[in-house]
Amino acid sequence: DDVKRLLEAGVHAMLVGESLIKAQDTGAKVRELIGAQG
């Protein structure tokens, strides 16, 4: 819902998480976050 509202407001980019920005290995961090979902 938040993403939809931001896109409708004309936003073209959004910060998805500080942990991704700070991670030395973003690929590993994404795999970790996806794994946390189940």
C-alpha cells in the first residue's frame, strides 16, 4: 500500500531498508532477508 501511494505521488525511487544500504554484500543480505520470510 505504501509503495502504491508513493508511486501515485510521482516518486520514482524509495529506500527499501537501511540494512541493504549498509551491507557489505548486498546479495547475501537480500538472500538473508528473503530467507527470513519462510
